[in-house]
Amino acid sequence: MNDDQDPNTNQNGWMKNMLIWAGVIIGLLVVVSLIDTRGSADRGSSISYSTFRDRVSDGQVKSVTISPDRVTGTYVNDEQFSAVRVENDPSLIPLLEEKGIDYSGKAEEQPSLLMYILLQSLPFILIITIAFFVLRQVQKGGGASGAMGFGKSKAKLLTEKSGKVTFQDVAGIDEAREELQEIVEFLRDPSKFARLGGQIPKGALLVGSPGTGKTLLARAIAGEAGVPFFTISGSDFVEMFVGVGASRVRDMFEQAKKNAPCIVFIDEIDAVGRHRGSGLGNSNDEREQTLNQLLVEMDGFEANEGIIIIAATNRPDVLDPALLRPGRFDRQVVVPVPDIEGREKILQVHMKKVPLAPDVNARTIARGTPGFSGADLANLVNEAALLAARRGKRLVAMSEFEAAKDKVMMGAERKSMVMTEDEKRMTAYHEAGHAIVAVHEEASDPIHKATIIPRGRALGMVMRLPERDVYSYHRDKMYANLAVSMGGRVAEEVVFGYDKVSSGASGDIQYATKLARDMVTKWGMSDELGPLQYEEQSEGYLGYGQSQRMMMSDETARKIDAEIRKIVDQGYDRAKHVLSEHVDQLHTLAQALLEFETLSGDEIQEIIATGKLDRPDGKSIKPDVAPGIGAVIPRAGKRKGPFHDPKPQGA
């Protein structure tokens, strides 16, 4: 195979052949054109037959040559002419004799045999030349992309020139890396395991969400072991013609045997390894034959010694069971989304390529990016570098990372969006309501920042950062999150009145409803319904799929809806109670947001503790009430019922 050749060399060769054949075609056309031009030049200027007779009568013609189909001659001034002869003109010869013009006859021209063959075969030569050129081009590229190499493997062999990757370039997935270290040791020293009768796993399946580093981890294994690394996508096996995929699988393993020991990496294997028999009719014959051939090659009668198959997918639930059994993919390695420690290490790897300012703290950035994969973090560092370049800076500071994080998570700032003063004031009080409730809820995560600058579809936001990654939530934290989510809606109702409540809390209501539903139907946190599961996850993996209600009676469904409403109402009353007690803090914080648009968590804490804010740039606010807003709390409207603090019973 020639996959390790320089693609620029292949492209130059293709261009060279194209120019050669183009020159041949142009040369043939030039020859024909010269022949035709020479004949036209011998004939001279063309005139009509009647004009020829008139000029003979006027004595302008000196000599004439008569052929069966044409009359050519010379004028008195030695210019040549030609005219198409009119048949059966018996008066022409007498007219020439009368005027004393020298005339002669000429037999019909017969082209030479070689010229006749050339002219007749020229179209066929052009067709054959073009066909030969096309067939030669489609057969290039190692046969993988050519018409004659339709069943050849498209696997690419990565060499040292492609950039060596080692485990030093992989961070944040230490458990997965350690589990694959055994494969590296086997490739380095196979006899170490053979002495004790051990056999290295023939295949490893990397399972994880998109962007977690599955492909990078596979390349690191090859880099550490120093062996050839073949890479191919699962979709490269599938074609519309039955049998092509199976042929490509056979060819891929033949190439791997020649380079053993080696690693064959199949990315997105679910494209070819889906459960057999799941299709309708014969629509999946090609894919199933490809899968059958892959199963045979991985663990058939002929052992492929020294070939280790590593595959990656984020949908292991759709793979065929025969593909996952021991002997083929002996182990499944989960490549998870990194935790805070892993995110910090990944950020440090990518930050090595970027000139950093002294104030950059990878730990703080890692805290603010829960759920980010390795690809997300790489994109975050790149966005920060681009932003610093646009600002004309020589170093990437923490402010660029914060702005890049906001852009990645919520979208770019909508600076062109024009908001009225009333809309800005409503947004400021909405976000201030979230922040005040979050500060006074002990179980809530600390506030990182609050802003009323529109981003994406949000007019503002309050970002809270956990101290560490959270893998399970307690009941008190869930109730705190419900109260915080209702804080914006309650602040609008408390300050502006029941009739002036806006639609800005739609996302908050959606979050609160889903959280309350999960508490009731999945986590058994309803005293009325008890610790039973009433919803189950539909088909899916790693976050895919949707929740569905299980079979239940209408009475149970009504109780579920009533409990969800009750929990959300408790969160609403809890937020109302907090904001009613601290309405002065609500006004001061909203005024600060209107003044500065963005406040950090420390600044919010200072405002709540002291009632004022003094910034290093000299700007400050006093604990005055915002213009146009009174400190008197209007009636909340139709909302009734005392505040209920939902403490866990028996906890």
C-alpha cells in the first residue's frame, strides 16, 4: 500500500499526467487545424459564381483552374480567388476563350492514405485517450479509491511523519490509560506474557461520549508501543454493492498481517457492527455480510497473531452481541467525561501551546467547566487565544478564558440587541433574585458571576460553580436548586407586581419541573408515593434517549402530577420567603447589575454584606433604591399559602 506517501507527490504526479494527455489532444487538434488552414490558403478568397463570371467579363481575371466542384484562379493583380462551380455551365469555356484567359483543368483531390486514416480515426483516438486517462486515475491511490480496487481496504497507515502521540499527550482519563497499558507492554515484549500462558486481549472497545479522547488514546497506544497503526472508519466498509465491505475487511487484515505486530483502529464501529436482523427486508445484507467477515477475521479458524483491534463508539447498546464476546473485544474500556482533576490536567496540556498571563488559574477554569470533554476544553483554550489575538494582546489572560467560557457555554454576546430601560431593569431584578436566593441557601453552590448581558437565547444569567464535581445530589440541595430557579420569577412578582411578570422564567420553570419530576418518579423523594420508580429511560446510552412513564393507573398519574406541583410550589414559597426578608439586598444588587452589567461572586458577597460596592477602577454604588422602584413590596397576587420549609423527615 502507498498510504504513507506524501499526498503532494501523488497530486503532482496526477497533474503531470493530466498535462501530458492534454498536450497530446491539443497537438492532434493543431495538426487537423493546420491541414484545414493550408487547404483554405491554397483556395484564396471565396466569391460567388456569378461574381466570378462578372469579373471574367470585365477582364479582371488572368488565369483559371477548373476542378469538378470548384473554380480557382488569379486576378490580374495576382490575388487568388475561389468559387463553387455551378454544374452544367456550357458557356464558361467560350467566355474564357473570348476574353483570352488562360484556363486549365484539375482532377478531384484525393487525400493520402495516412491522412485519410488519421482524419477518420481522430474521434476514436480522442475517446480512447480520455477513457485511458480516466481509468488510470481511478486505479491510483493504492487501489483503495479506484474502480479496479473497489474491494480494497481504505485503512490508512499512520507513520512517524503523521506526528507521534504518547500517553504524555493524554490527560484526564487515567483509569482508561492504565487499563490499556497492558496492551502496550504486550506489543513491546510479547514473550513476557507467553511464558505464563497468558494471551493478550485481541480487541479493546473504547466507549465514551463524543470528544472524550477515544481516538487520541488509541494513537497514544501505538505511539508508546512503536508499532504500525492502521486507522479506518466504520462507514468506509459499507457500500451499496453487496460483498464490497467484506472484501475490504479481508484486505485490511491482509495488510495488517504484513505489518504485524500492529494496531487496527476502527472508529465509529457502530456504523458496521449494529445488531444483525434489526433491518427490514434485505436492506442490510451488505452491512451484515461485512460484520460477518469482521467476526471471522477477529476470531475465526485462522488466528491473526500480533494484530490488536481497537474500536471506538458512543453507542455500545446497538452493537451485535457476537462482536462483544470474549475473543473479539475482550474488554470494554469506558472513557468518561473528565472530572475536575482531569479537566485541570487537560487544560494544562493544551495551555502549553499558548502564552499565558500570570493571572491564569487552570483550577478555576476547571471548576467552571463541569461536563466538558477533552475536545470542549481544547476548543475553550483555542477560543481564548483567538480572543486575545483580536484584542491585540501578547499573552492570554484570565479575562479571555472567562469570555471564551461564556461564549462556548452560552453563545456570543448579543451586543447589537437593543433593550429598553424597563427590559433591562426587569432582567436585572430577575438575575438579582436568583443570586439573593442562592446566597441565602446553605446547600446551594457558590455564585461565580452574574450578568445581564444577553448571550445566546438568554437575556442574563447567574452562574454557580460547585466546589468539586458532584456525582449524587442530596435532598436539601435539590430543594435549594428549586428555590434558586424560582428566585427570578419571584423577584419579578415581588417588585413589579403579579400583572407585570414576564416570560423570562421559561427556562427556570422547565428546569424546576424536570427536577421535581425526577425527584418523584425516579429518586423516590415523595412521601406520598414512596421510594418507587415510575419512569424509566428509553433505549439509549450516555445520555441518549428519553424518559417514559411506566404503565400505571390514572389515579397514580394524578398523584404524580400533584406531587410535582407541590414540590415546585414549595420551591416558589421558599424563594418568596427569602426575597421578602432581604428585599433591600435585592434592590441594591439589581442597581449594581444595572450599573456594571457583570458582577463576580466576590462582588455580590460584598454588596450583600455591606450594602455597597467599591471597585478598583473607582466606580462604586451606594445602598440607594434603584430609580423608579419603591421599597414597598406589592401584593403577590393570587399566590396563597404559608411558606413551608420542606425539611427531610427522619433524616
